[in-house]
Amino acid sequence: MKKFNFRRLLVFLLAILGFFNSVSAQTESANLLENVELKFSLSGDPSPAEVGFDNPKSYWQLEYELFLSDSAELEKLGRCERNEIKQLNCFIQSSKKLDKKIKKISLLINKGKFKQTELSSEPARRVTIPIQLSPAVIETYNQAAKIFEKNPTFVLFIKTKASTKTAAKLKFKRKLVTSRVYPLKTYAVKANDFDFWNVRSLIVGFTIRKGEDGKLRGLGF
């Protein structure tokens, strides 16, 4: 019978302990959020062809600005409010005056624009923009996971325009200015009792619709 090797067992146990300590350290040092994706889409109802996406002269363009604010500041400005169970609600409608105030107190994260043609192709109507966050913004989110009062909130400002023409000579050309709010925490009753929203993907979709009267309407949601 072979003699039991206590030294080999000790080495094995220390290796296992080192592995779990390494995994624990990686978990503790993992950042809550390091990057986000802006996902824009344009759709046609009842079909892309019926709203003129198959016309080679049709196009869709968009400008965006992504800011970082905090839900408490947006509540002070009247952009968001809490209901009777402390759930955070942020309104879709905004005004040029209010948008200016929000931008003044917020941190600009990223801005850009694009123009898409050949809209009959679905990939042309699905635009994803990856954004790497700065170390300061990453730390803001890490601290917010530990501090109940902190609620970093993305505000996405959008100016978009679409122009189409159907085979039946129906024309559509419209602009839309809007903004969307994405708080990290959406629900809070007491300390450490809140839900996290998935802010890794900031999604906005637009739709051009053909009504029963045959007219094109939209850039709605």
C-alpha cells in the first residue's frame, strides 16, 4: 500500500485556495459598467415597401448626444418624478428650455451622427454605436452600486429625420427632436432595496406608418 503523502495534499489544498481567492478578487474588482451601446432602429408599418423604404432616394439621418446626469438632479428640474411607491418615472416629452438646463448640469459622454440610405435593407435600418466609458464614469457607477442615494442616469438627446417616397407617389418627410432617460436604479423603497435597469443597451426605435387613409405618418415610437 502506498504511503499517504500529506505534503502533496497540502500543496493541492493551497492551490485550490489560491484559485478561489483569485476568482473572488476578480469578482470584487469587476466594474459595474464599462461600456454602453446605443441601438437605433427604423421600421415601416405595415411593411418597408409600403412606406417607401425601397425607393433609392429614401434616407434616414440622426444626430445624438449622450449625457450623464443623476436622477435627483432630473427630479429637481421636473424631468423625472417618483410615484407613491417611490418608483422613478421620467417623461418622454421635453422642451428646448428644459433640455438646455439638463445639458448644463450634466457631463457629455459622446455625440455623433449618421445618415442611412438603401433603407430596403434591414441592416441599414439597424444602427449600433458602441461607447467606451471613461474611468471617471466607470467609477461613478461603481460607487452608485454601494451608495443608496446615488443614481447615475444617462440622458440621450436625439434629432432625427426621414424622407421616403412610395411607388404610389406617397411622400413622407419629417423631423423629430426627442430625448430618453435611462436611470441605473428604477425602484427604491428603502436603503439597498432597489432594482437595476440594464443600461448597457440604450435602445430607441422609430416607425413610419401607413394609415387606413393611405397617408404616411410617423417617426413615432
